[in-house]
Amino acid sequence: MTARSGERTSVLQNAHLNGDCKFIDYPRVDIVEQPKHGRTEIIHQPIVVDSGGKKMKCDKVKANGVAVYYTSHPGYVGSDKFILRTPEERGSIVEGVAEVKVVK
């Protein structure tokens, strides 16, 4: 992903809804490794659910969820990365590396 130097950029949004698209709870997201040239934030806030084109029942529903944001240090330009971890159904854990290109 690309982020502007010093500006807050949305990285991930997730919601945990039941079959009627009603809020269950806030999905857990952990920061395993912070970026070296900035910071990440995990915030509980209203989001619009996006199924990524899968046309799921709750697609485009506004719900309480979790949002992850990245902000580089002011003036920094270059590459950065951080690692997030989220538990999935049936006890598995998904870990992902977010690579960021920071531009002016």
C-alpha cells in the first residue's frame, strides 16, 4: 500500500456480525511488530463492511468494527512495514505483513 508522509492512512477494517448483519463484538487485531518509521493504531469505530466483491449478505452494511491506521513519522519517505495478527474461526490465527511505500 501507499501512504503520504505524516498522514493517517486506513490499512484494514473488519467487523464481526451475525447472520442478520447485527454487531456481535469487535474482532481482535493485534500488532505483532510496529513499523520502524511510524505507528499503527487500532480503533473501534463504525465502518462500512466490504466483502471485496464477493457480494455477501452484509456487504455495504454500516456496523461497529475495528479499523487499523498507519501514520509515518513526519517527513519520512521510503519503505516501512508492520505485522498484524487476527484469530479466525476454528482457532486458526492469520498473520500478515503490511508493506508500506511512504511518499511525499
